[in-house]
Amino acid sequence: MQLKNNIAISENGFIFDPNTGESYSLNPIGTEILNLLKEKKTDDEIINFLNEKYDSDKLTIEKSLNEFYSFLQEYNLSEND
């Protein structure tokens, strides 16, 4: 998943889309995922990072990550629309 280049992300978890003027608020995990995506991390790298940090099972993390990706696509924040 690749974010659109012009999407702004604050440290507090706010996303701003300058194309639409819309802004969104994320929880801390969503913010971490977006920052990892900005660093061009792969899905496996993101899943492993979250698994180590939050000690959850990989299947749950993978499902949550896919749901998050659906959110990004629904609001046109990703290049994979």
C-alpha cells in the first residue's frame, strides 16, 4: 500500500488531504502504520513490527491492517484506489 505523496500526517495522528481539504484523526496505532508506510515498509515488516510491539497474534494484526487499508482506499488516501 502506498500513500498519496501529498498527504500530510501530524505527530498527533491527524491526516490532511490537500486535494479535498478533508482531515482525519487516527489512533496511535493508525499513526504508527501510516509512518511505517511513509518509510516504504512492506506489509510483512509492518505486521512484524506491530506483533513485537503489541504482542498480538499475526492473524489479528493482518486482519486489522487490511481493514485499515480499506479505510485509506475508501477516503482516497492511497495510490491503490
